[in-house]
Amino acid sequence: MIRDAFRVLKMDLSEGRGQILMLDGRDAYAGGSGLAALLFENFGRIDQSWDAPEQPLIFAIGPLTGYFPLMSKTVCAFKSPYHDQYAESHAGGRSALAFRFADLDALVITGQAPRPSCLAVGNHHIDLRDVHYLWGQDVDATGKMLRRTYPGSGHRSILRIGPAGENRSAMAGINVDTYRHFGRLGGGAVMGAKNLKGIVIEGDAAFPLPGGKTYRGLYEDIYAQMTATDMMSKYHSLGTAANLEALNALQSLPWRNLQQTTDPAITGVTGERFADATLLRNAACAGCPVGCIHVGFVREKFMAANQYLYRQVAYDYEPIFATGTMLGVTDTFAVLGIMDAVEKMGLDVMSAGVALAWATEATEKGLISEKETLLPLAFGEAPAFKEAVGHLARGANNFYRLLGQGTLKAAKVYGGNDFACVLGQEMAGYATGEVFYTAQSLGFRHSHLDTGSYSYDQKHDEKDVGKVIDFLVADERERVLLTAMVSCLFARGVYKYDRLAECLASLGYGTLADNMAAIAGTIQQKRWQLRLATGFRPDAVRIPRRFTEVTTWKGQTDSRYLDRLLSAYGAAIAAIARPESSSEIRP
Ligand code: SF4
């Protein structure tokens, strides 16, 4: 059943009480990114710190969630411990479908539980339970315990944090159903600050699908496009790990803290190599027929001699870059071993890998020593990195506590700002050129998926600043519409404007279908307004020198071009946020 108003559960952990709110705004904000922004505007405290108990932790789904394939993501929004600004992170797993089955468009959590707790929510129930015995446990052990405590069907989703979140590391993520994550910008620390070890979404209701042939025909058509054509097959076969070899060949793969962009040692960690040596199975988010999640295994020596424990670890392009090439580790099992440690600690894998790569180069350059790192860090030495992950998550000393707040913060104290691989946050694995460095530094989520900038770099040789900025602004707007629905961005080739309009109309969202262009503009503007209001200053963003030393297939980074892009994109963002700015976009 579709509703014009959003059905939102607002839970106050301090009071231990929740209430259902019916919130207007569907026709302007759609859901997902739009709904999250609307909720932050209503409940966020612009002038208070990210860890003030009143700050909301928001989860929102979209109008198409549960009705069409790959409409499988949830948007998580919060004030970030990384920079104290409004932020979003996205994840799938079963979370989105569980919210749909619980008949909730959003969950807003405020306050702070008096003791470490787990919050379970369903269609008609709320249960806040003391789980102090889980505080200090890793993500794996916590998951096992929560699955036992909250037995349920496939419509149950379990979100939890590890020691990194408990310690309020700005690199702490929220684990979703073991293989997916709200990874970036410190959502895990927000849960930790609220004394919230876990969140269980119990999808214990049902929702009717539209009758008639229109919806059914549309669904079948989209499903066939995703499964019977080769549009999505690359995500299933080798998955995004296939990019490792391609980016290495383009001299765009960060190696050893971005001291190189290509290396013959790539043969040890290609997508093929991971598939041949480690792949156990593919997994999928609920409602996804593609199944891009690749689950490999690592073998761990277990207590007595000759006893082994096999652990399953999901891999992808980004985690392999962060725990493999960036750290100079080129053995598949060693890479999975570091990833496994990161998973257990509840750290964002990209942030952790890039931060440790910086610490390793800082060690090489003599800026820090074992006094800080507590063990000898050297590129390629996987066992030390595995251990360092624990130190980083638990904040073992002042150095790791500072590093856990961000590489630039550590560099400010110890030196090494020039080679900190930070583009807004610790970089994603694309050293493709000036457009990507600009877009990740200034992009809303500081994510490689905010726009197709890495692809733009690979396809364009000319240096036309105006053309780049037009592309970034328009591409972000299109993606914002998808994250309002909330689609997996891998399906962006399928869900073009016309298709989305058909989907919305088939469910009865006629106004949304007719006004998508304006809605995308409204949401894009609202998100930037909130970001700027919470302290973002595009003109203060600087790109560390390491990025200007990088050489790709196009040659060395052009610093002048990079500066012009930064200043023009910063100005474009400020213009989008101005109230009088037009919110129209040509579909
Ligand atoms: S393609 Fe992958 S990330 Fe996207 S919904 Fe499917 S399984 Fe999830």
C-alpha cells in the first residue's frame, strides 16, 4: 500500500520510548537521501557536536524499495565524527527489505541508552535490551549472539558495531548482515556514542503488491534486463575485483601509499586470482538477482597443531585495494586475512587501509617509529598490518587514537601531510586523474560513487573546466534521484529517468513520476544546504601533494588544472545550495 506521508519511527534511547510519526513531504523528497535530509532538518542539531545525545541517527528507504529488483539499499544519515558535518552512508544486505516489511519508511534514533543496548524494531513493537555483555566483543561474535537472541526469518536484518564504534573511531562502520556496511564517515561511532551495540529490524508484516498487468509486466521486463542480458553480468562473474588488473594497466591503481600507480606484482591479486584461489560462493542483497558479493575464505591456525578454522570473508575491488595494493600485500590469502581483521573490528576498510599505508610510509621516512606503531610496519608485511588493525580500532595508544580520527589529524601532529592519501576522507582506489581527485575531495559522501568522475578521467583527454563541472553537477543530480529511491548504484544503467517514472507510476506515485527532475534538484540542494550549514567549506579543501606527483597513462597530474577544477566545483556546490538556485534538471 503506498502512502503520501512517510511513516517514521522515532526512538528516544534516553527515555526508552518510541513513537510513530506521519510526515508530509513525499512529493518533494521522495525517500532515501531526500527523506534523510528532511529528517535531519527536522531533528538534527546543526550547532551541536556529532556526539551530542540529541543528534539523530537516521535510516531511510525509498518508494520503490521492495517492489523492484536492486531497490535494495538503505540510506544512513548522521552528523559525522570525521568532520562534524552532515553525512550519508549507504548499505544493502537485508536492511531495506526488512524496513519495508516492518512498514517503516525511516527510523530516527536520538538520545543515549543508559547501558550498552540493542534496539529491535518491527511493525508494531520496539524492544530496547541491555546487552552490556556484548560490549568489547567483535562484530563476528556480536552477530552470532544477536542472531540467537533475535531468531527470525529472512526479513530480519541485523546491524552491529565492533570495538572501533565503541571507541568512537571516526573510521568505524556499521556492519549490516555480515557482508554489507555503512562504512564511511563514522556511522559506527555514532552508534557507539549512543551506547547502541546493535539494531535489529524485524520485518514482521506483509505488504501487498499492485494487482493488474502493468506492474507485473514492468517487473518482469526489468528482471530480464538484469539477468538475461550482459548489463549486470560483470558484477556477478569476477565482480568489481576485475578492476584491479584494468586500473593497474591504466597506471591508476594506488600501490604502497600511492608511491606507484602500477606494479607487475598485480598478478598476485587480480580478480581472476581471487576467484581461482579463494572464492567460495556469491551472495546477494535481499531482492537482488545479480549477486555481486564474492565470499572467499581464509584459513586460520586454531589452537592445537593441525587444527584449522575456515572463515568466510567478502571481497570486492575497494577492500582489495585498501588491504592489498595500498599496503603492498600481494598474496590473496594474506589480503583476506587483513580484511577479516578489519571486519571483526568494525572499521571501514578503505579508511583503515589508507591510514595504515600512511603510517607505513611515515615509518619509512622516520617521522614515527615502533614507539607509536607498537610493531614494525613495512609494506608487504601482512601479519603486522593484521595486528595494527586491532590497535587502530581499539585506540591502543595516543598515536592510534589520533589516526582513528583521520590520517590528516595524525599528520598534523607527526608530519607527513604531503603524502596523506586523503580526498575529503581516506581515498578510494582510483588514481585516475584530476577530475576524480576534485570530485572525491568535494563530493557529498567523498565517495567514488558520488559521480562518475573516475570514468570521466579515463575517457577525456581535453582540459575543459566548464564541461567537467557541468558533468559533475548533472551526474550527481541523477545519482541523487537513484539514492532517493533507493537503488543500488550498480543498476544505474537500467534505472534511467523513463524507467524510474514507469516504476513510480505503476505503484501509484504519479506526482513523483511526473516531477522527477525537480525532485532530484530539490534533494541535491537540500543535502548541500545541510552540509554547508554544518560547517563544510569547499574553498578550504586542499589536495595533498602526493596526488600531484602521480603519473597515470595520461602523464603527470596537472596541478594548475587541478586547482582550477577545485575552485570551480567548490563554487558550483555553493551555487547549488543558494535558495534561489534553480532545481530543474533536463532528464
Ligand atoms: S548488485 Fe551487489 S550491492 Fe547491488 S544490490 Fe546486488 S548484491 Fe547488493
